[in-house]
Amino acid sequence: MGWDVTKVASSLTEAEEKFEHQRRMFGLFAGPLALLICAIVPPLPDTSALGMKTLGIFIWTVIWWVCEVIPIPITAFLSMAGLVFFGSLKLRDGFAPWADPINIFLLGAMIIAHATSLHKLTDRLAYTMVASKLVGGKPWRV
């Protein structure tokens, strides 16, 4: 999970805030421009036009990851959508990794973990366990 400039804005100097803004603005325009250039220029030797578009999507994705224009997971999802949109992958092949049962399980586990943390359920369970007669204030019994 990437960090957000607004969370640490109080610790950034004015020059650092300006740099962060410029970095994001550069990435916002440089990423799509890279795709456009790769789609327009003649293909490299032993590369098809579709291969050049795929390269452009890859470069766009890397630029947006480095510049953190939008959160990294959203950039990854958009790059998969771009590969499907430009015909590099079929719809089923492009989004099959996202629908893997392990990903669905992890997503559900993270949602449950966030909910229990948000509502302090983990704290309540810990306090209840420590206060129980079985533990009796002795940590080694846990």
C-alpha cells in the first residue's frame, strides 16, 4: 500500500510539496504520451503493432507506479484493462488472475481484518482473554 502525501503533508517542506506535485503531474501526462508514441512510431524489428501497444501500456504503467499518479493497485488494474482494450489479451485471459480463488480469499480476509480493527473487536477480544479466569493476568498462560 503506497503512502499518501496528504498524510505526511505536515512534515514536508514547501519545496518537497512542490516536488511531489510536479512528479505527479509529470507522470499524469508522460504515461499516456508514452503509449501514444509507442502506438504511432513504426514497430521495432521483430515486433508487431500490437506488441508496440503492449510496450506502451507497460511503460505507462511503470511511469504511473513511479510517479504515483493514482494508487499502485488501481494502476495495476487499469493496465490489465488496457491490455484487454487494445487487444493484447482476451477478456477472459486478462482478468482471470484477479478472479483466482486465492485473491478472493485474501480480499475477504483483508476486509474482515479491517472491519475488526476499525470497530476495535481485536482489542475487545484481547482484553476479554487477558481478563479471563483461565489466563488470570499471567501472560505465559495465553
